[in-house]
Amino acid sequence: MQAAASPAACFFEGRKLMILDCAKYSGPCSCGREHPLETKMVAVEYGALNNFDEYMDRCGLTGRRTVLYDTNTYNLPGMVHVRTDKEIVLEAKGLHSEKSLIEAVIPQLDDPDVIITVGSGTLMDFARYPAFKLGKPFVAIPTLASSDGFTANICSVVIDGHKRSIPMSAPALVVADLNIISGAPMFLTVSGIADILSKHISLADWKIARLVAGEYYCERVAALAQEALDMMISCADTLRRGGAPDFEAMTMAQMLSGLTMQLLGNSRAASGAEHLIAHLVEMKPPRFENAHGIHGECVGVGTVLCAAEYRRMARKTPKARPFEPLSGGWIREKFGYLAEGIIEENKNDVLASFEPQSIVDNWQAIRDIVSAIPPAEELAALFKDLGGKYRLPDIGIDEALEPEILDISAAIRNRLTLARMRRVLDFEE
């Protein structure tokens, strides 16, 4: 993967826009792997939809078009309806990323050459999965700056009640019209800010996994995720001080974060223990039936919880204890009707793949990694000042569950995080 300059605003035929030429990020890398990218270009511009055909031509996307909307995005004020051969408008109410619902859309597409989707991250799944199954390119037109999933080639969808990450197509082209994005309710924008600020936790989890278990790690992909994080930190600070939202930088930060998932073929750089709180809300096991909130809001709460716990752990001295698999009884108690899927997910527990003593031996280095995570109080204050959610009750979860929520959520995905490592550690008071 070649080193690439940061995306910057430029002028093209008198128009100010940000263009990300994704070819700069793909190819052989110093990590020893080759990182392919499906996305050819990201265009971020006020009035971008007026120039949609130009971007399609630049990416060589021709032929019959099918465009997906939902009832909300179709009727958005200022929406420019791009030229198409077929429009599909899905009912927005109750629309969510469930595989069975997504598959039901495939017969309606009418064998297009290009699938275009206008909407949120959820609606994108209704194009990216059919595009993957049919071998067709798709184009993303985000209407919100609410998540980092627009440029990803994997997605977490509900399958038989469980959140599962499955491969999907990444967009060949992303056209982000800031006239539309800037008009979204502020709570959705704050959700997108929280989704990127969660990289404080996911990057720490990834670095620690490399340190203690030798997990694959790519410096350049990590640097790209860090670049997205730094851009969003600056945007959040400006907004907090009463400045105008920098929708160009916010949107591009989310696109960069999504690209890390394409480059890796997984969400390692973008999703750690904090994202599992959001999955818990979406799955609604027993005692979480009343949990609610959109993805970024729940991730923000998870980020605050992880920051508090990780920094608390770093202040103590651990001792290793033998690995013990999660018991079926514990899983059934915590997950109820979802238990069998969780048992299956944890059959080959990643904690069994290395010696717990490795964590203890590397504790000072882990402390150094954790020290880069802002204190939970600072993150909570930031989200509060932005009008975002930062406490468990904000997403419908009883505060009494806080002592065990990281243990419960860590069982959802067999991924090595510092939260999961607590199972093989004892701490001296």
C-alpha cells in the first residue's frame, strides 16, 4: 500500500470539493500483505448530486441503474433524484439490517448493471449484500454523517437474532452531497462523531492483541484509522466550542475509517469492545429488552464504559490465572434464547490461543497503550456537551448492570479485546 497524502479540499472547475482517490491506498504493503480496495473514489461536495453523472463516468460505471431509497430519504428536502431506470422505495418504518429482509429485495432489483443506494448505513446494507450476491457494482449516496460503514465491505447484520459480520460489497463510488448531510438532525451527526471517537478503544484493543498474542497488525491501516480519529477529534472540539460543524472533514473521517475495513477484510481497526455494547442493544438478550438507541449513540456509551474500565485496570497490577471456557450455564443465564448461537461463537475461544502470562509480562506496554485513551470523564463531558448519549440509562440499560456488561458483551464476538482478557486476570488491590 502506497503512502497517501491526506485528503484535502480542492477546486475543480470552480467547485470546492474533497476527492479521495482510493488507488493511493491499495496494493502491496510493508506488512507483507496486499490490500485490495473495491472503492475507486469518494467525492464529498456541497451539491455533489448535481454532478453525479460526472462521477459515474469518471469511475466507468455505465448501464442500467436501479436506485434504492426508503420513504424518508426519497422525500428529503432538497433531494436530487439521480437518473435511473428503476426506483425502489422501501418503507422506512421498521427497516433494519436483518438478512432475511435484505434478501427479499434482490428479486425486485430487475437485474441492473449498477445498484445505487440513497440513505443511511442501514439502507446501504440493502444494496451492498445484493451487489455481493449478484456480482454487481454499487454506488453509495449517504444522506447522514452518522457512521463509518459507508465504505466498508463487511457489515454486521441480524441472522436468527444474532449480530453477525458477513462479507458484502464495498461501494465502487461514494458521492456525499453535503447539502443533504448538513441538513440531518444534529443527534445523527453526533452519533457519527461517537462512532469515530470509538477508535480510541478499537485501536488500543488491536495493539494489545498484537502485543500479547501476536495477532496480525498493519501499521499503515492503523495509521489511517488514527488519521480518521484525529480529524474527528478536531471537528468535535470545534463543534463543542460553538463553531460551525465541519461536515467535509466529518464525512471524510468516516470514509477513511470505513476504508480500513476494506483494506483488512475485517473491522479490527474500527471495532473493539466498545462496539459490542451496540450489538448487545441490537440483539436485546434478557435484561436488555428495553435497550434502545442508534448505532453510534450506543457505541459512544460503550466507549465511555471501556475507557473507564481500561484505565482502572491499568492502575493495578495483574496476575495471570488459567483459561477456563465460558460455561454453557453462564451463557444461557445471560443470553436466554440467544444462548446456542453465543455458545457456538465461543467454541474456539481466542483466549485459549496464547498464555495468559503474556498479558502480565507485557503489562507496562499495555499501560502505555491505555494511557493514550482519554479519561472516561472527558469523553462523557464531550458527548454531553454535544447533546449525545454517554451513560447506560441514556440507552435504556439499568446502571446496576454496569459491573457485568463488559463481560456479557465480550461474549458476543470471539475477538481479543482487553475487556475479554479480564477473564484470565486477577488484580491486586
